[in-house]
Amino acid sequence: MAENPYTLFLLKGNKVKVCKCFHFEKKLIIQFDINQTHVLWRCNVVKYIGKRLVYMFLTMFLIATATFFLMQTLPGSPIASYNKLNETQRAIVEKKYGIDKPKPVQYAIYMKNLAKGDLGTSFVFKGKSVNDLLASRVKPSFILGAQAMVFGTIIGILLGMLAALKQNTIWDYGSTFFAILGVSIPSFVFASLLQYWVASQWHLLPVGLWNDGWKSSILPSIALAMGPLALSARFIRTEMIEVLSSDYITLAKAKGANGFEIAFKHALRNALIPLVTVLGPVAAGIVTGSLVVEQIFAIPGIGEQFVSSIMTNDFATIMGTTLFFSALLIFIIFIVDLLYGIIDPRIRLSGGKG
Amino acid sequence: MRKEELQQLPPEKFERITIDSSSAERISKPSLSFWQDAWLRLRKNKAAIVSMVVLVLLIIMALIGPHLNGHDGEEQILRHANLPPKIPGIEKLGIFDGTGQLGGEKVNLYEIKKVDEYYWFGTDGLGRDLFTRLWEGTQISLLIAFVAAAIDVVIGVLYGGISGYFGGRVDDVMQRIVEILIGIPTLIIVILMLLIMEPGLTAIIIAISLTGWIGMSRIVRAQILKYRGQEFVLASRTLGASDKRIIGKHLLPNIMGIIIINTMFTIPTAIFFEAFLSFIGLGLQPPAASLGTLINDGYKVMEHQPYFLLFPAVVISVLMIAFNLIGDGLRDALDPKMKD
């Protein structure tokens, strides 16, 4: 029964111990193999990445299939004024969009095109391919998302640090309360209130649209940033409090490092590592938020496109955007998991098993 | 008392106290059960207690609010459309006195439209009383959240429990399925499901619960795995307990805390998704009201009637804050090792 060896990372103190375990005559044999830490780690990572890639592919396949068949059951037709057309006209239109063939054939064609990266042709925007449609709208969404992510995380980290360094003072309570607000208030509520007060009442910034350069991206970015801000503030606070009580901080204090140095050079760096784990949920939150926030501020981005294509029954665009969002989120979560394992080797890479 | 005084005391005044050696082991404090102990810890958390009171008040208002001022939430009086809030008593202070904008000027719309009734939170474009609709909406939102959370708990605990308890091949198959499902973003699946289902209460609940249980099932599985191999389970099994008894009497009570904590975070997520879907137009259909549809309606007339947006926005925010704070409090109280 010795054919079942697998690698385990044992955590002892703060040191990683690598050992091999396998079953031998119904006994669990654990073999310590400290010298080979690196080799074992590497071979595990490759295996892990391979496994994850297979799952990512399976998930995407499932989503694509589900999306395709769900779209077929949608009520209504994607072709505007379908009822007004006569038989021949219908046949021509259906042929043009390839919806005259039987469903399995359509499915096969769809999957084949998908493999080539072609998302199909929009039903509403005449003759425009979904790829072009998404490409033309990706920029505003990307700018907003990136700005929200960077702004939110940096302010969140600073707030969390402030709370941890001044634990149980008014600063701590203030920033904790702020973080709770950020987690709790839905982004669309926050966005519409921002739009009402800042743009509409005080006339400080544009009410909406994407024609005023950087200025028009400020309000939507702030609205999107509230989630990441609150999450990272809460996270950093907990981590910092733990880090601040460790021995090397005492050592840093003893050797006379000033408060600023301790906070940023010693404590923050170590508290930052686990923050990587929340990046996945944060990205998902930003994508979710972008649907409503872009709609509120009338930003020509992908989120707004998605909502409006739902309203107009534009099957091809709904499918394309769904797949785009899914691929994006799955990819981000994959990268985050990888990063986490690389940054902190204490994490067991058997992955995903909770 | 000084030393000399002490020495002057007659020896008769002293009495020897014999300590019964068996009483050294006596426990003087009453022993507390896990839940009593958790309640003691929770009680110290002011934010959680205040949130509980606020939440209870909101639930009471959601139940009795629609019947408080005698208006019907679905009755349309077009003559009374678009009225600002007017609350008896407070109107004398100069706020909520029915003053609204008409053609850019501030006028008392109640006098112009010759309306004698009071609409505490104003009316919408169809003349429906917003106070009544707000609490009806809160009721619906809470209902969706509670039902979705309950479904999540039932499916999640069953799935995770079976997977973790029986292990082996069953666990392998069940976990492979979960690993694929967990890759699908919640947002995507919720929107797709709502596209194909008849919009309404059931559709939203199904869509939200469809992926909601996965998180719960993973947590329950991990916990079951942790306890399954422990001695007390082995002891029970040796004494001949059935699987049912081991799960019901030994495993479930141990993981109850973590199930409750997780549920407390599921509820605000469900409230958020309901409001989110209603806001992008995939949620409840008129005339039904939920917090999401009210915010959506209010957003459209934000310029002239900010209150229409403000009241549901405040209610949903307070609800979410209360649930999150209670969840935080419960987490600290039930699982002191897992403070976050």
C-alpha cells in the first residue's frame, strides 16, 4: 500500500516542515524531509495549478452550456418587431443570425466559435460583434474598477492601521464604524446618494456620463471603492493588532525605531500578506457593483451594457457578457489563490478543500 | 491595628478555622452552559445589543407599520400624487410640513392640491402612501432574506453534513461538484435564473438560494470532519449509537454556533441581492413593493422628491448594519477563538 504518498506541510511554531506521508500496512507513515522543502513545494505547485486549470475549464464549460440553454428558454424573441415580418423575411433574418438550425447544431457552432474566442453577433446593435461591443466598453469599466480597487484598498489599509495603532480610542471606534457602514450600505444606495448631494445639489462634480475626463470617474469610483475600503480596513485592523503584539515589534521598539517605522516597515508588511485573500471577494463585489453604479452614472461600460442587454433581450450580448464576467472572476480568484500560496507557503496547497 | 495591639489580644478571641480539604475542589460559581456563557459575552457587546433592539423595532414596524396610518399601500389616488412628507406634530417645527418644490419654488403642496390627510412619508407618482409601502417593502425584503437564509441552512447543513460524515467516495464526488459550482460567480447565476423564471418572490428566493448554500456546506463539512474523529464520537459509536444519534446528539450541537454565525451573515447578503436585483429591474414586479423596488422608484424622482429615495435607503442601510453588527457580536460570543 505504499503507492499513495502525498505531501503534507506541517506547521510547527512558525516553521514549515515538509513531510511525506503514505500508508504502509494500514499504518500512516510520516517521513520528514526538510532538505527537500523546495523541490516538493514546486512539484506540488505544478500539480495544483494543473488541477485548478482543469476545474476552471470545467466551470467555464458548465457556465457556457448553462447560459446557452437558459437563453433558449427566455421568453420573447431577440429580433425586434418579429411579429411584423412575413414568413420569408423571418427565414432570412433567422438564417442571418443562425437561429434557423436545430438547437444541438446551434450549440455546437456556438461552442466552436467560443473556443476561437468569438462571442457571436449582437442582435440589437446591427451587425456588431459582441467582441467589438465589449472591447469598445471595456475601458471605462476597467478605469473605474482599477481606481476603486486602488483607492479603496489604500484608504482601507490606512484606516485599519489607524484603528489598530490607536486601539480602543475614538479613532478606532470611528474607523470601525466607518468600515461597518461601508460593508453594510449597498453600493447603489451610496451611489445614488452621492449623485444627489455632491453632483446634483452642490454641483461639485458631473452628475454622470463619461465626457468630462477624469472628473466623471471620481464619483462612481468612490461609490465602488466603499466595499474594498471597508473590507480591507477591517482586515488590516485585525491583522495589525495581532502583529503588533509579536516579539519582533517589541524588538523593533527596543532598538529604538520610531513609531512611523514600526507601523509601516515592521507591522504593515506582515499584516498585508493575508489581505491578498480578500482580493477575490473584493473583485467580485466591484463587478457586481459596476452593474448598478455604471447604470446610475450612465457610464458607457460593460456593466451598463449588460443591464441594458437584459432589458432588450439581446441574447448574444447577454451570453457574451456573462462569459466575460465569469472568466474574469474565475481568473482573478485563481490568481489570488496562487499569490496567497506563493506569498505564504504555510498555506497547504491541497487547495479548495476548506 | 498595630503589632503590639495584636499581641495584647487574649488567645480566647481566636478560633481555629479548619479547612475541609474536600471543599478546595468545590466550584463556587454556578456552572454555565455554552449558551449561557455566550449570552454573557454577547451582553457585553453594546453594538450588538443596540442592533438587536433596532432590528426588533424594525421587524415590529414591518409587521404593524402598514396598518398604522389608515392608508392602503396599493390604493392609487392620482389627485394625491407626488406629495412630500407631512407628519402631524413635527410639521410645526418647519420640517415635514408638506413643503415641496413646484416649478422651482417652495410651496406647500398639500394646500395647493387641497389635501387634508397626512401622508407621513409622502406619496409616489400614483398617489400611494409611501409610509405604508415602505413597511410593506421591509416586510417583503425581510421575508425573502429569512426564507433564503433558511433554505441555505437546510441544504448547506445536509450537504456538508453528509459529505463530511460519510467521507470516502461520497465525499469525493460531492466535493468535486462543489468545486465546480463554487467557481460560478453568484451574480451570474442569480441573473441567469431570474431571466428565465417568472419574476416574483419565489424566483428571487430560488435564485438567491441556488448558490447560497455552498458556503454553508463547506463550513459544515470542515467542522464535521474536525469533530468526527474525536474521542467522544468514537465512545458513542462504541456504545452502539446509530449514525442518526451521533449526528443529532453529538455533532450538530457542536457546530451549532458556527451555523448560527454564518446564517447571520447570509441574511444581509440576501437582503442586498434582493435589493440589487430589484434595482436593475429583475426583481419584484409592481404593484408589489420591496426595499429594492422602492429605492429604484425613488431614484428616478430623486431630483424633486429626495425623501422618496431617502427613507427606503435609510431602512435598508440600518437593516444591513444591524445584521452585520449582530453577526460580529455573535461571532465573538460563540467562538472567542475566531475573532475578526
